[in-house]
Amino acid sequence: GITRRTVFDLCAEIGLAVTAEAVGVAALKGADEVFITSTAGGIMPVTTIDGAPVAGGKVGPITERLMALYWKRHEDPAWSSAVRYS
């Protein structure tokens, strides 16, 4: 949820409308761009679904922009907290 929330914040910063909703496989296969989020991977582009290319199998410009913004923010000490292990 934290990474998804960060994506929503980034979208707001660049003026991109975003919603969370259930999306069917047919809509995903016909999408201009698809990405997923995870704590470990950040924003990860999806270029194939069931072996078929999505949007020509290329990473889209919005996904690329969000990925760049995400990792820039991720590296900013103001947005990170060190975890100390004893």
C-alpha cells in the first residue's frame, strides 16, 4: 500500500488523474500502458500479459516518468527511514 500511495502522490504532483479500481484482463490487454507496484520493486512495467505484448511490448512514457520520479524520491533522505537491527 505504501508504494501505491506514493504513485498516487506522484501522479497528483504531475497533474495526472488516477483511480484505484478492478480492471479485467481484456482491458489490461488493450491498455496503452500497464505497471504494477511493490515495496521491493517500486514501479514495474508490464509489457506482456499471457504471452501477448501490451502496447507493442514497450514501456510507456508515463510509466517511465513515474519510475524515474519514484526512484528519485526513494533516494531522497527526507523520504526514507533507516531501519536499525540490533
